[in-house]
Amino acid sequence: MKKRILHIIFILLAVACSHAQDPLFSQFMQNKNLLNPSLLSAQSPLVSAKMSFREQGASFSDGLPLRTFQALVNLSHTSFKSDKFSYGLSVLGDKGGTGHVGSNMAHLNFAYLKKLTGQYSKVGEHYLGVGVTAGSGQRAVGWDRFWFGNQFDRTFNYIDTDRDPKEPGLQGMKGRTGLFADVNVGVHWYGNLNDDLAVQAGLSFYHLNRPNIALFEGAVERLPVRYNAHINAAKGLWEGVTIVQQILYVRQSVAHQLLIGADLQMDNLDASEVVLSLGVIGRFVAQQEISTMDAVILTFNTEYNNIRFGLAYDITVSSLAKYSNGRGAWEMNLGYAFGKTNKTGFHREKRRFRL
């Protein structure tokens, strides 16, 4: 009986925790709509499309890893000669674990980038961006994939999933939530301070309306607001070579994340442009009074004209490594910019920085 109760508690806690935290990608700058909606306004191509995929946690979930997929289409237009307005659509889905716990989300994205000072200003070239995403989502769990002590037939030694588990704590459970609304906002500042230095900083807030994601009839479980604060700096080392330093802080409920990393970008500065980027990111996590370094993330990204491709691998360095058999998470992203790419980045004659 005691073991059965502990098993139920573990399942309920696992479902609650997975639903209270957002699915995120380690390469946060490659999924800007999940980092800060306002960053979508700063893209150079008129039309761009990107797909991202992440897989993790196979060893924790009976060989059923948590898989996250996102597709994003974004359109950008010049407004008032020097400003930019962008809009688009993003869809995200994740599913994993024994109970196939997951969610599906779809958002419309809107962002505006205002030019504050000109390229030849004494204080540098500065921009201010604002953005909002609004959409809906649904979360689900496959309760029929779990089994409980009362469903074990001791006579024939098998699990009868059709038998009533007779667990009072599971009354009123449902396989999926109703559709709920979701609203996210963000703001960022960008500055070309001189020919060899660019800085970007921003704040964003996700799930401002705190939708109800409860999986039990009549229950209320509000999705916690997620807070992001980020700052990036790009420094030109020499012609065609740039180092980009990145810091991201994420808080959602009692969970905290701090990601610190750097990319080395190499650009051939040719008409047939080839860009290579190699990076490393350290992820630190904290929950209540426990904090630790969770992973070291290795990244590789490349661009050839209109095509963009990237890979990342999370090397788990925390105590969880012994439970995952040393297996980390991996990511892939693939993007395409339609039409001619704007080699000016943020309206410069040479595209040095990719923040």
C-alpha cells in the first residue's frame, strides 16, 4: 500500500512539474520567439522560415524521450523608412515520458523595431523593439499508459488496464485540458556602439494571463509566468571574425536557470556568404534551496546564402548524469530566408553581427 501511494504521488508530481515548466531550447538565440517576442522585429530577410527539434530524457522515461518541435514563419517590412514591422505564426509541440505528457501551442507574433538614432550619431546607432505573441494551447496526458497496484492480477500475474484502479486521488482526471488563451510580451534595446561593438539587452514575460492547465475536472492549476532577461554583446576581433557573448536568466515559479555562453563567428564576407559559428554555453539551475551546474552545451551553426543549419548537444554534468547513462539532449534547427538576404544586419553596410 505504501509503495502504491508513493507511486501515485510520484506520477502526480511528475505531471504537475512537466506542465508547470515551459519546453525550451538550449540554443535560445535560434528560437527568438521563445526568448523575447520583440526580437522577431530585428530580422533582415523579408520572409524567413525555421524549424527546430529537441530530444532529451530517454533514460528517465522507459525509452520514451521528451521531444519538442517548433515551426516558425516570420515576415518583415520596412516602416517609416527606417523602422521595421514584423508578423508571423509559430507552432510548438512537445510530448514524452511514460504517459506521453505534452502540449501543443500556436501563436500569432507581432513586433515593431523603432530606430532611435542614425548610423552616424555620436552615441552610435540605437534601436528599440517591442513585441507581443497571442495564441492558444492545449495540454494532455495519457492516463491509460499508467497502471496502479489494484490493476495487477496476482492470479495470472499480469496488468489489467481495464480494471478500475480504485484510487480516490485520481477521481475526475481527464486526458486533456480545454483550449486556453496565452499572451506573451517583450521589449529589447539594440545598439551599434561603434564599428566593432554591438550590444543587445531585453526583458520578456510569458503567460501573462496565467491560463488554467489543470488535468482534473473542476480543478485550477495556473501556468506560472515565465520571466526572461538577456544581454548579448558582439565584438569584432578582426575582419570577418566576431565573438558573441550571451547571458540569459530564466525564472518560472520556483525554478531558475542561468545560461552563460560565447560563440565564435567566422564570415567570409563574400557575395556567396558562408558563416560558421562554434559556441559553448554553461547552464546553471536552481530550485528552492538547491542550485547546481546542470550542463555544458556545445553548439554549431552555419549559413550559406539563404540556408541556415545548426546543431547542439547538452553534456549533463550534474548528478542526473548517472541516471541518464551519460546521455545528454540534442537539438537541430533548419531555416531558410526567402528572397535576397540583407547583408546589412541592423542597417549596416557590412553584416558583422548576428545577435
